[in-house]
Amino acid sequence: MIPASLLFGLCASVLIGVGLIGLICHPQPLRKILAFNVIGSGVFMLFGAIAKRGAAAGMAADPVPQALLITGIVVAFSATALAVALVLRLHDATG
């Protein structure tokens, strides 16, 4: 049986890899933004897996990684909205 933290770590690695491939291979700005979001999701999942692994090892549950994870998700959403708005304005200006 595979431990859950290892499974989440492997899924996070796959997400980061897929995002890097998308970031490198696609020239369109919107696809680059989406690939960057996939990388961010992988990093968030990896960070959550590391935090869970520490709690599963018998240490007391630390709320700091959870708070950082939630804050990171909110910041990533805001940055994505700003990037999409900038891409739309660039498209309107250049055609």
C-alpha cells in the first residue's frame, strides 16, 4: 500500500512536469498562464503533502503550513486574474 503523502508527492511532481512542458512548448500567452497555474497547483500539492507527512510522523499538527497554503492559493488566483486582464488589454491594443 502506497502512503498518501507519497502519492500526493508523485501527483505534485507530475503536475509540475506537465506545467513546465506547457510553459516551454506553447507560445500563446493564455496557455502560458494556464501552464503556470498548473505548476502552482503542483507546488501547493507538494507543500501540502510535506505538511501532512510531518503531522503523520507523530509531531503536533502545525497550522502555519495550512495558512501559507491558503494564502498562496488566494495570491495565485489574484495574480492569474491580473495576468489575464493584461493579456486581454494587450490583445485589444495589438490585435
